[in-house]
Amino acid sequence: MKVKSLIITIVLAALVIGCGAGDKVPAYKSAAAGKLTEIKLPPITEKTLANGLKIIAVEKHELPVVSLRLMVKAGSTQDPLGKAGLAGMTAGLLTKGTSSRSATEIAEEIDFIGASLNSGSDWDACNVSYSGLKKHFDTGLELFTDVILNPAFQAAEIDRLRKQRISSYISSKDDPESLVNEHFHRLLYGNHPFGFNSEGTDQTLPKINRPEIVDFYKNYFAPNNAVLVVSGDIVPEEMFTILEGKFGGWQQKEVVFPEIVSPEPVKGYKILLVNRPDAPQSQVAMGHLGIDRANPEFFNINLMNYTLGGGGFASRLMKKVRSEMGLTYGIDSNFSSRKLAGPFSITTFTKNESVGAAIKETFNQMRLIEKENIKVEELADAKSYMNGSYPMRFETPGQVAGQLLNVELYNLGADYIAAYRDKVQAVTVEQVKAAADKYLDPDNMVIVVVGKKDAVIEQLKEFGEVEVMEIQ
Amino acid sequence: MKRFYLPLILAVLVCFAFIQAQDSTKVSIPAEFASWDVQQHELANGMKILTLEDHSAPVVSFQMWTHTGSRNERPGITGISHLFEHMMFKGSKKFGAEEHANIVQRNGGNLNAFTTEDITVYFENIVPDKLELIISLEAERLANLNISDSTLASEREVVKEERRYRVENDNFGMVYEQLHSTAYTAHPYQWSVVGWMSDLDAITVEDCREYHRIHYAPNNVTVVIVGDFNTAEALKLMEKYYGKISAQETPAPVSTVEPPQNGERVSYVKKQAQMPLLLAGYHVPDFKADDYYILQVLQKILSDGRSSRLYKKLVYEEQVALYAGGGLTDTENPGLFYLYMGVNPGGEMDKSKKMLFAEIDRFAKEEVSDKELQKARNQLEADLIMGMQSNMRKGMNLGDYQVRGGDYKLLFAAAEKYQKVTKEDIMRVAKEYMNEDNRTVVILVPEKEM
């Protein structure tokens, strides 16, 4: 785990700042101009089996590693009301026993070859992923196939996983970030699937039974509703033959998706303060409904959000609230675009005494980007970051697989990767302003704060009526 | 993946990866890396450079490693290494505050920095034709950093927020800090990398300037470049931009040695919480000791994967813990073999604790099985290879051995040593280090009402 933990070390230990300080140094400015680096994709080959399973092979021979990832195009969004966590339980149980192997046997076999085999759910998909050394591929593939095609969903394993997830849910209340997110989504989405913790809660998990899990699996796990990527040190034609042998007999079927009613947008400010009497710092989440992935203004919105708060070191929120005011270590804005409209959210944390100031400045920045065109240089910076860094999203086989699956999941089109940078380049400051106008709404927001009530409440009352909740 | 959240947090606070061997001359490079052409270079001012070309993707990872971290601090200025890392983004002679980061992003690069007990690292990942820009920017802030009262004032507040976020408002962070402040009585590892709040308030501009002069001198810095670039050209650029920076005196060595622990230390944190936590640590030798490799193999058997002893017993079979595991702090001076456990809310800490320590005691009482030993070796082999999938990770692994161990080849020596560990070795180190008298235990006791 040492090497794996390294990246996490770096990501979490992030300690950098950024701001859009003008262009005092023309030499450095001009460095951004010029020809863009070519996107260098490894050889990619596709084949669709007779049962509809699309297989994509990504060839990369630098290291003797082979990875497999199956994406099933249904996820927590398909959890029925009151059953939050169903997709997560179904996916999680795949590796917990098959018709011929117990959970322990699967764990023993995978660990013995030093590989990883994991399964889980996302809002729009369930994923099963395997990664291991080439010399152990036969064992890995056998297990990968078995957990996908023959899961047992044994009662004892259902109970065990349910208990773990309830425990995990309850203990997540110790984490201010989890707590603020849970309440933010609940207030924003109500009974819509996005209003619930995707892994389930202590209320919903006890109500999920075996027939529902089996049904979820039967309804959505179909070759015609899935994409399989094999990547690494492989020969594509050989792989297609081997994988067809494993998955060719998987039965095609009609997959039916339920209708989901759209949530009502929030009116005015809906403010919740979750009291943690011993908190030295407040966690803040605020926002409103955002966009779906098919939104035609996706690129305009993305560039706008980069300048507002998505661009890390270069964003206005980071520049103001962190670098200039010193109120936080991190602030970020995000449009979570899913098949259905996900949230627009701004999250930060600051000492209890400065919660009001941080929120106020955030609103200022939202209003400013709605009111005035961003500077031509700001847009140029956002574009040159997005386009300049784009080739780096395809460095490792895992990254390439992730990008290709994203194109598949959201039907972005075969030319998406090739056309990406032209689409970024075409966005104008007027389009950015129009996107801010249409998709930001600083007057109608959900605001959730997890912090010390006595120190925070008066600051929040400045924005409107405050509902207070004690942690149970 | 929530289950793995604690071990990952540990990895953050802790130093990372690998260990060094003492004898680097007889290293055989594993076949997977036989084609790697790692080269070592040195400028006249003492700056070391490590290069590895890899043209498979149009990406270069540039990493500037300074051999300084919280172990180089003293009471009164704890946290200065990390605070200083922040100050490196606050402007130089040529550039204003945050301009360095802004220029890198404008050119399509990703950048960041991190500080551990032993090192501070600044890195950029960027497309190949921007390498000169990056070298010029990094050399500029190394040579001409501008530390002012106003930038220190605002950044001090940012770092205090970071401390609240990582330690004071995070149950695990609090317990982790307390483990170190209890297990260590003399050595600088007793304070956390982020430092004590009162010291963060007290550090002055002069402290920062002096810290920069000594610890950020070229003779204390190693640059690692991995990816799609030409070595000869890069070396010319390194000479052009870094060559003129003057060397300084060698930083004072860390001479304090932690005295032996002669009895268990137990400490409690009471906090509003749902989940009782336990963190324990045993003093173990430094990363150059032969026993360290053996402890790493033991760690794999104890807690890597769902078939590991702790997961199987405490999480799967007995279901007393939501998670349980162990690891090594991987520090340059003697570190800790730590254990962590999150007890299911409503569960009994005492019962879970007994089960946890019973699993540890087993290593001293009975030999591990042949299968477990082979599994651990296979896992360590796979970790090494699968941990090299990007230029950044290659650079981080090589750089860590180079900077903390003095020779990147020790990365491969470690791989060889793991394969030689025996069942008897494991039993011996378990007896020697993983005993009650050498143990510090910190328990978070949930208080529902405050």
C-alpha cells in the first residue's frame, strides 16, 4: 500500500494557493500561447459482442500490469424512494460471494496475487475493477468474471455489509465534511434520489431486502447496458477472444429505467445550522440546483466555474477568501453534472468567528461574475489551463480507461476527445457571463453550516431565518 | 471506499513509502525496470539532479525536494517547515504573491507541494515544451523568495485554518497528534508537521528568512525530472537557472535520540463523537535498519487486504470494528509501527482492544504460515510495479530514496530484501518491538453531550 498511498499523500497534503494576478511579466504570459501539445492516445481497439457488450482495449506496454473495468450504466440514481443504498449494496455484494466461492475465498485469492478487485456504485453507474500483474492475469480474470456473472447475494453477507454501512453512516457524523454534505443534499433535493446519502442511511439500509438486491442486479446488470475496458500490457485481438469466451454467454435483456420527478428549485435562503458545541471551525456548504451532463452550455459553464471557484489556485474565490482574507485553507465551487441535474455547490471551512464574512464574500463573487464580463485574460488563462493540461489526462492506462468510460456513459460522441479543445477555445466572455446569469442564483440558495451554534448563529441570521439542529 | 479513509489519512500525516538499504552497491534491478536509464548529476553548488526519460506520454514531472521537515524544527518554531512551504507561493523578486502558481496553471500545468517530518517537496506536472518555464520559476523562488510581514500575516491565518481542519476539528487527527506527543518525549517527531497553534502565532519573518537561507540552499536540494524530455537539454537549463545560486553551510544534524520506552503509556481524548477510536504505536528502528523490511512484511500479513488478519478477525468475523489496520511511519529517524481501529458505534472498546492486541501477540507466539508469507511477498512485488504508473509516481519513489537514503537504487534493493524475509525473522521482530512495554495507546472516548 505504500506506493498507492503516495498519491493520496500528495493530493491531501495540498498546500498551495493561487490567484489571477494580472500579466506583469509578458515573457511568462506568452509562454502560454503557441501550439498545443498533441494528445497522445495509446492504441485503442473496440469490439461489440453479439449480446451487446462493448469491449474497449487500451494497449500500453511500459509495465507488466493488466486492468479490467466493467461499467454498468445504472447507479444510485435508480435507488427507489426509501431504499437509498440499494445500488451500493448490490455492487458492494458482488465481491462478497459467488455460486462457487465465499467472500473469504475471493479475498484470499485476490490478496495472494497482490492484486485488487473492488466493486461499488456511483450516481450513474456501478463499477467492478480489477488491477494486477500480467503474470497473474488468468486468476484475476477468473475472479473478475465470477463476481460479475455469478454473485450469490447470501443472506449472511447482506446482513454483514448492511451492518457495516450503517456503522459507517453513523460514524460519518463525526466528520464535519460528511455531515455538511448530507444535510446540504437533503435540503436541496428532498425526496429526489440525490437528497440521500448514496451509500444509504440508518433509516434506509435496514429496509433493503434480498429480493430487491437481486432485482436490482437482474434489472440493470446486462451486457447491453455495460461497457468493459481492458487496459495495460495486452494484445487486443487475444483479449477479445478471451473475453468473448468469458462474457459471450451473458444474456442480453431489456433494461427499463424508472421515471424520476425533478426537484423543485429552492426559493430564497434555506439556512440550516448543525450544532457541534466543541467545533473550533465551521464547515460550510451552499448552493442550488445545477446542470445535467448533456447541457449544451457545458463548456461555457465549466469555464465560468473555473474562474469563479473551480480553478483552484487561479479562481476568484480562492484568491479572495484564502489568499487575501486568510479566512480558509480551501474554498471551491463545483457543478456536479450527472445524467440528471446535479448540485451546484460551494464548500469551505473557516473558524467559527468568520463564517458570516466568508459567506458574504462568496455571494459577492457570485454576483460579480453575473454582473460583469470576466476579463479577457481571465478567460484566456482558464482556456489555456484546460487545453494545456488536457493531454495529461491520458498519461496512464487507468486514466485513459476512465476518460473513455465517461464518453460512453454520457454519450459524448466518438469525436469528443478530439474536439474537446476546439470547444473550449470557442467560448467567449459574453457566453461566460450568460452562463453565470443563467446558472448562478445567489439569491436562492441552500446554506448549511456545521459549527458551534453560540459563535455562529448571529452571523447566519444576517442572511435570513436559521433552522438549528443538534447532532443526535 | 469509506472504510479505507483512516489508513489514507494516516498516510497523509505520515511520511511515505519505502525504506533504504545500507549497501547499495550490489543492487540488481528487477526486469520490469531494466530499461530505465536513471542518471545522477550534480551542479557545482552542490545541488543534486536525478533524471529519467520516458517518452510514452507527453508529460514531464518536475520535483524540487528539500531535505527538511518538522524533524529539523525546535520548540518555539514548530510548524515552520510547513508554514514555510506556504510562503514559497507568496512571491519573489520577480513575481507577486501566488503568481508562481498562476503562471504554471496558465501554461496547463498542475502543481502542489507537501511537507512531512523529513522532507518538503514542490512539484509540477506539465507538457514537455514548458520545462524551461518550470525550471526558471522554481529557481527564482529558491533564490529570490520575498518574505514580507503582510504575506506572512495572511498565510499564518491560512495555516491555522489548516491546523483546525486537519487536527482540532478531526477526531482522527487529534488522536494521531496525541500518539506522537505521548510516544516521543525527546525527539522532534513528538510534534505534528503542522505544528502547535501557539508556535504558528509566534513564528517571525526573521525565523522564515533564516530557515530559507539554510534549508533552501542548493546543497540541501535535489531536483528530480521524469518524463518526456531530453536530459542533455534539461541539464543545460538547470545550470543556466540554478547554477548561480550560492551554497550555504550544511544544516545542523538532528542529534536528539529518543530514549527507550520502559512501560506502556496510555492516553485518552474525550470528544463529542459517535465512534470510539484507538491508535497505538510501537517504537521501531529507523528506515535503514534491516529489521525495518521484516516489519513491512509483518504489516502486510497483519493488515493488507480483506484476507489480512485484522480485517478478517475484527471486521469480518467478529464485526467489532468498522476498520482496523496497521502501518509504519516510514521516518528517517526511528519511527512507529502503528495500529488503528474504529470501533462500531455502540461497541465496547475494551473487548475490541483485547482482540486487536491478541492478533499482535500471535506474531510472537506462533510462526506465520507459508502461504501468508508468500502472499506478503507477492503484494510487495505488485505494489512496487503498480506504483510506477505515472511519471509523478516514478519521480516520487526515486526521489524519496535519493533524498532520504542517499541513493535511488535502494528502491530496488528493498524489493529484493522483502523476498528474503523468513518466518523466524517475523517472529523475532514481533517479540523485540511489538510488546506491551514498548507500546503507546491513545483512545478516543466519545462523549455524547458536552
